[in-house]
Amino acid sequence: MAKYTKPRTSKTLASFCAKIAEEKLANDVLILNLTGIEISPSDFFVICSCVSDVQINAVVDEILNQCRGLGIKRPRVEGIKGGYWIILDFFDVVVHIMHQKARVYYKLEKLWGDAVFSKISKGGKTMLIPKDELKSILM
């Protein structure tokens, strides 16, 4: 398990949550920078998908535990009872932990296609997604 430091900006909070999701083996973890979109509900979205309710809960629990350990204010949590799509709302960052089927159905990436898309590299750094790869994500 990686050792984390307390994020100081909404951008680093989004990366922090994405790294934890990756660590818990969530699939297709994306960071959407929404700051250039006038009507966006937050500055960043983190979107990831899981194959089971157990995995979804593991990702949620680990993000909440890491936040608690670093003194980060607890986010608003929605969807815990359903377990199909859980949202952690930090206000400037909203984390969507979705069952694979929900992600395919709702296509949040396509809905927010004007965002700047990033992902976590193998080395743990946040990197922009190249345009050719982005096209396949938005289809």
C-alpha cells in the first residue's frame, strides 16, 4: 500500500482518489478536469468502474480511510445502499465508483466529453490522455 500525503489542491485530491482506486484494482480510472466547462458541478471528476459490489465497497472504504487518516474532511456519500454507483462528493472533486454495467449505460465520459482527460501512469503520475486514445474512450 502506498504512503500518501495530504492533497493541497482539488487537482491533487483528484489524483489522490484516482491512485487509491487504481491500488484497489478499479478499472479504467479517469480524471476529468472540468474547470474549463462553465456549467460543471465541480472542478474534477474521478470515474472508475468495478466488477462487483464488494470491489466497489473496497474502493469507497479505502478512499474514506485514507482521507480520515490524513485529516481530509469526509465527503458526502451517495449510493451506499444501492452499491451500483457510489458518489463521493468532496465539493471540488466528485468521485464516481460505478459497477461496470452502470458505467457503460450512463457514459459519463461522453456526457463530459469537453473535459480534459487524464489517467494515472504506471509510475503513479497523472498524465494527459492522447487524442487517439481519447477517441476510443468517447465512442
